[in-house]
Amino acid sequence: AAAILELLKELQRELGLSYMFISHDLSTVEAICDDVLVMYKGEVVEALPAATMSSEATHPYSRLLISSVPKLDTGWLAGLEQDPELVAQFANR
């Protein structure tokens, strides 16, 4: 999927193309779009630049879509090491 997105962006740059991209996958939308319209029940409820959508969206449906994007937590292991209950539980093994 990442290779396809890169190809679409490259074609967009080289040929001056515009796309209308329709998706519930906001991570993909943010990667390829300049502007985002959020629709709910057939009505536009929010219009934002893709770069600021995650931080500036206010409509509840927009916030729901944003919250459904999986987040990679690279610091989860460090968080476990700082949890005193887990450290105590496994210290005696």
C-alpha cells in the first residue's frame, strides 16, 4: 500500500494531477491529500487541511474517525519497566 501511495504522490507532482480520494482510513487520507472534507450522513461536517486534521478537528464524527487510526507505541516496553507493580511481580522469578 505504501508503494502505491508513493506512486500516486509522484504522479501528482510530475503531472500536476488532482485526486478525489474517498476513504474511512484517515492515515491514508492524511498521506495523500492536501485538504479533507469529513462527511456524516451525506453532509459535509468539517473541512480542514490534512496536515492539521488530527489536531484541529472538532466534529464528533471527525474525532471518532481520528481515534480509530491505530497508533504505533514504540515506548511501550519502557512504560512496563517503570510500572512498580510489574517490576515487583516479576522480580522474584
